[in-house]
Amino acid sequence: MRAGRFRDDERGVASTVSYTLAIGITIVLVAGLVFSMGGLFEDQRERAIDAELRTITEGIATELVATDRAADRVGEGMIATRIDGPALLAGQGYSVSVDDCDDSDQTCIEITTVSASHTVAVNLTTSASGTSSGGTMWIVVTDGELTLAEERPG
């Protein structure tokens, strides 16, 4: 008879259940915050990569135009401009390519990483081509041809 008396006694059950529910709800809320913050940091990383791509592309475009203008003033011979770019962009390697744009008479500069790319079109008086894997690169104008290269030609 005594064992049945404890089985029917429900005192204290409400506080145990409410405590367990509060812990469960807290865990679910914290897990949701952790997952949502992970997405926020990934978005910030992508924006940082895009900003770096734009900055470096604009810098290379400025150097290309300046070298092209200098070659016009000098006339014949070789002009070489060294660009010291970063070795990595947001921890990723990158490549730079210079070539004629498809739709216009302009020259396109494209920087590409594993996760993003950025293109800028510039007006040059000479034809341009070449690629570099980032870091230090050279813009060389010889006989009316502008080339982007990883090493300075001899």
C-alpha cells in the first residue's frame, strides 16, 4: 500500500517539467543564434573579397593607363612599370588577365579568385594582353604592344 501512495503523488513534477522545458528552449535559441551568426560572417568575408578585388583592379587599371600614356609620349623603345600587388586576397590566390573586351574597343582587366571575379574596362591606345598570378607583376610596352607579365623582360 505504501508503494502506491508515492506513485500517485504528483507534487514537485511541475517545477521539474518547467525547468526541463526552459533548458530545452534555451538550447534551441542559442543554436539558432550560432547558425545565423555563421552566415553573417560568411557574408562579411565575401564583401571583403569583393572590395579587395575592386581596389586592386582599379589600381592595375590606373597603372595600365599611365604606362600607355607614357609609351605614347616616348614613342619607340620599351617602357616597363612594376606593380607590387598582394600575394593573396583574403587568404586566396588570384590571377589577373588583360585582353580586349568582347563588346567594345576597350581593354578589359579581370581579377579572378576561387570565389569571385571583378572586371574593369579601360581605354588604351595600344593593344594589350597577358596574365599574371598576382603579387609582383610588370606592365611592359614594346613596339606598340602592351603586355602584362609576371617577370620583367630582359
